[in-house]
Amino acid sequence: DVYGAQQRVAGYRQGLLDAGRPVDDLLIVPGDFTEEGGRRAMTLLLERCPDLDAVFAGSDVMAAGARQVLRETGRRIPDDVALIGYDDSAIARHMEPPLTSVRQPIEDMGRAMTDLLLGEIADRRPATSRTLEQRQLVLPAELVVRASS
């Protein structure tokens, strides 16, 4: 989703800044979470930075498209370029080599969203008397390391 992608890019930027590293916007390419989007993004990244040695794709499906371009251009995964996806979907486990991916706690996310919604429904005050506040809940993700990195 677009919001999730924006959060991942913001986390990437903050991680670089926390490590005292500069943010290079040429290394950030938006995608549309499709395999073809991953192909387009990887092609553009290689044009911008032909010597890159690692790629983090916004989804496992985009990583599959990126992998195709890497192979077509003679790059070996992970020897030449490490590749990491996001979602830890079935595609990650079945790629060759198996894809390192970030796993989200989907069940915990669903429970938290349901709890928040039920809390709003249970609040019997008129909507006009409620204060609107943005709620943010961060749940831990897990890096599932496989052979692509």
C-alpha cells in the first residue's frame, strides 16, 4: 500500500541519518507493487547506480521483478547484489534463491485495528464532542533471512 511504502522510505531515510550517512534520493525509486513495477524500478536504479550492491524492494512481488532485471544484466544474487523484499509472502520462499524478506505481524495488526474500531464504536459520545486524534501503533516486524542476502 502507498502509506506503508511511504513509511518504509521514511524509515530508510531516518536509519541513514541515525547512522550519520547522507540520503541519496537517486537510490529511491517509487514502484507500484507489481512485478513489472519492480522491473522498471530496477532498470532505473541500475542506470543511476550501475555498481549498486544491495536492493530493498517495497514488496516481494516487486523484488521478483527486480530479480529478473538483475539476472538479465548478468548480476548474481547475492554474490553481486543482495536482494530483500517486504511481506514475506509465499513468493519469497519459492524464489531462486529464496528471498530475504520483512515479515509483518499481520494477525497482530488485524487484532489491533479491530480493538481500535470497537473502542470507537463503544464510545457513545456524539462525534461532535470527540477530539480527533491521530493514533499510531507500531508493531515489530521480523527480518526473515534467506539466501538472497
